[in-house]
Amino acid sequence: MSERKIAQVCMMSKDIQKSMEKYWKIWGVGPWGIHNFTPEIIRDFMVRGKRVEEDFEVIIAVTGLGDMQIELIQPVKGPSIYWEFLDKKGEGIHHIKEYVSDEDMEKVLNEYKQKGIEVIQSGKFDDDVFYYLDTEPTLGYLLELGNCGKVREPARWYPTAPKPKKE
């Protein structure tokens, strides 16, 4: 099996703009790349074993911090585990994402299933696949497994787009 590592820490937000501003001004973390996840962008979106057929929108902002990503998520409409978290706990740490290679994903998902830990949300965004596991009862937060695949450029940035890297 290839190396597995923590790739991301995610916080839920009721107002992603205010959250990005807070992280930028207080912690200096950014710039944030912002995506709007809608049915036109997310494929095979499943929540608790059912394909999401209705309209949905989720705003996601990501930035790098060392070798990891910090992610903010604000649900806007439609079903998702994100609403469940905000309703139950309010804002805060939602999940930790573990990188798992495409080659190992099925095996790792089966290992968790054998431990009684089920997938509660999944989907695909460009070359990125994601699976949220119901680890909150045992770990206190959710675990996301993903291949960290290549995704398109963000729709917008906060506060501004990063400067291109010199080669």
C-alpha cells in the first residue's frame, strides 16, 4: 500500500467570507481559492447512500498551510452532511482528510467498513474523489478519504489571487 498522510483540516462556516477574512487577518492564512459546488460540477454526489437528485450548492474555500490544506465549507442549499454538522454543533472542525491513492482506495474503504465505519457522503470533483466516513462517534470528527486529484482553478480568490511562482 502506498504512503497515506493527512492532507487537510476542514472547518464548517455559516459565513465563509467572514471566516476567510478572520483567518487572513488574524492568522495570515491565505490566499483562499473559492469554488461553488453545484450539480454541474460535482459528479456522483451521494449522501447517506442516496444519490442527490435535487439542486444543491456548497461554497468551499481552500488554502495551503505547509504541506496541508485548510478548508472552509459553507452549505447554501440542498442535502449534505455539512448542514447536519452546523445544526448539531455550529461552526468548528468538521473533518480531517487523509490522502489515499486511487490504487488503495477500495481496500482502505473496505478496511473501515470491516470496522463498522460507513461512508456517509461521497462524490467526484474533476480528478478528485472524496469519501466522508462516519467516524464522529468514535473520533469526535469525521474522516474524509480522498485521492487529492487535480481540480480546476478556483472561480475566485480572497483577498487576491496568488502571484505566479517563478521557475
